[in-house]
Amino acid sequence: MYKKILYPISFDEFSLDVLSCVLHLKKVGAKEIVLLHVIDTAKLPMDKYEGYNAADIKKLSKIAELKMTDAVKMIEGVGLKAKKIIETGIPYREILRVAAKEKVSLIASGKQKRGIIGEIFTGSTTDKLIRYGGIPVYIPKHPAVFGGDKGKCVKYCEIPFGRVLYPTDWSVCAETALEYIKGLKNNGVEEIITAHVMDEKAMKMLTPKKLKEFWNTDKEKLESVKHDLEKQGFKVKLHIRIGKPNTDIIRIAKEENTSLIIMGSHGKGYVKGILWGSVARNTVEYSDRPVLLVSCKK
Ligand code: ATP
Ligand code: MN
């Protein structure tokens, strides 16, 4: 399933750290990493009449090619195949074009920066890949990005699947993520933790009787997800709680010591025009666990 993985490389602070995480996908069958650098035309000086300067592009391509050497060494060092591609254009468009052409099954997002309050910026290119791509995007969360406890956090990307958290809001997109998870039978999944957080904001308005009713309905739905996954041969656990979806999903991921969160890029609150949902975004930005986003193209 993960034979060929696309790793768009931007040569920023954490590019090689994140790559070291991606290489662990060898444990789930990765054979080849496609390295792609896109020379961003928006950042090139442009002549009003002649457009881009061909010499500039040539020079930048050469630099990119050289910079890829270390990455190639790392990839080949663990026994995987490396392919180098350099393109010129609008990054997310080129990434999606190459992803389709190379028939990759996963795009690993390398562009990660830590913000002042510890949040991870995925960058606008990743945003667009998630929104328009329709190809799952993996955000590995290397500890270097957090500046955290290196030894401890590395563990999460070292076991690419292991304990998988699947949060659901019963939306079509979350269901798409569920279908995706069902296909992971031979990828070292030890246990799937399915979770639903009943939004406390909405629950506050309810009478105790109604709340109990809602709780029971949600519990039944979660149990049916559990049975569904058990039928496929997975070991499954479930979690239901009243709280804030944003913070509780991250909390459950910690409590359950999950190695990967698999979720939909959108949920029930899907509004046309937004790039991706706020719960998904928050999890990607604040959780220290790797996230695999199943993008739901609409
Ligand atoms: P927003 O909530 O910002 O209006 P949205 O509903 O389209 O946007 P999210 O809420 O981010 O998008 O949903 C993305 C994914 O997050 C869902 O597919 C699901 O996996 C998960 N999720 C969202 N809400 C919950 C929840 N209350 N409990 C469990 N998982 C959730
Ligand atoms: Mn939502």
C-alpha cells in the first residue's frame, strides 16, 4: 500500500529530520521515496516582457540537485530507492501533478515549523494538498520540530502504525477515513482506538434526559464502528466523552499512547471554501503524534 511515497522537500530547518521519520514507513512496505523540489515561480524575479529568466531557473535547479544529495544518501542508506525530481511552478500544483504521475499512495508533509506558542505550522502548500489533493497526507511530527524530548517522541514515528486513534464525528469524511483504515490490515496495526467527543457547548443546552439519549445514540454508533472493524480482524477499543473535540482528541491520543491519528480532513461542519476543518487542523498543529489525514475532495 505504501510502496511509493512522495516527499516534497523544501530544504528548510527540519527537512532531513522529517525525512528520517518518513523512512520508517519502510516497515509498512515502502520501497521508493520520490523527492520533489519545486522552484516556486512566485518567488522568482520576473521580467515584465520576458517572464522568468531561464538562467535563474537553471541555477536554482543545480542548487536543489546538490542539496538533495544528503536526502538521497539517507534514503539509500536504509535500503530504499530514491528518485529526484525538480520542477518549476506553483508548489502544490506541481506536487499534485507529480503525485498523480508517479502514482504515489501517500504524500509526506515535510514543511513544518514551530510557532511561538508551540503550534506546528503546516504551511500553505500542505493546506492546499489536503484540500485539493484527494491523496492522504502524512504529517510525521519529528521531535526536532517541537524541540521536545527527542528520544521519547521519536518513538511515535518509529512505529508508523501500532496504536491508531480514529476520531469520528460520523461525517461522510470521517467514514472515508474509516474505509481507509480498513485497508490497513497488514500494516502493523496493533489496536484501533475509536473515539467520539460530544461537544460540551452543544450538550449544555440539553436536559439531562436528552443528554442521556444523545449519549446512548453516540455510544451505539461507536459500538457499531467497533464491530465493523472487529469484523475486519482488528483489535478495537472505544472512547466516548463530553468535552471539547479539539483538546480531547489530543488528550485521548496521549492517554492511549497512540502512535498515529488517522482522521478526515473535514467533518460535519464542512463549509464550502474552507481549506480543512478546525478539529483536524488543531490536531495537526498541537498533537505530538503523527497524523494521517484522509483528504476528502469535494
Ligand atoms: P469545523 O468543525 O471546523 O466546522 P469540519 O467539521 O468540516 O469543520 P473537523 O471538525 O475538523 O471538520 O473534522 C475533521 C475530522 O475530525 C473528522 O473527519 C473526524 O475525524 C474528526 N472529528 C471532528 N469532530 C470530532 C468529534 N466531535 N469527535 C471525534 N472526532 C471528530
Ligand atoms: Mn467539525
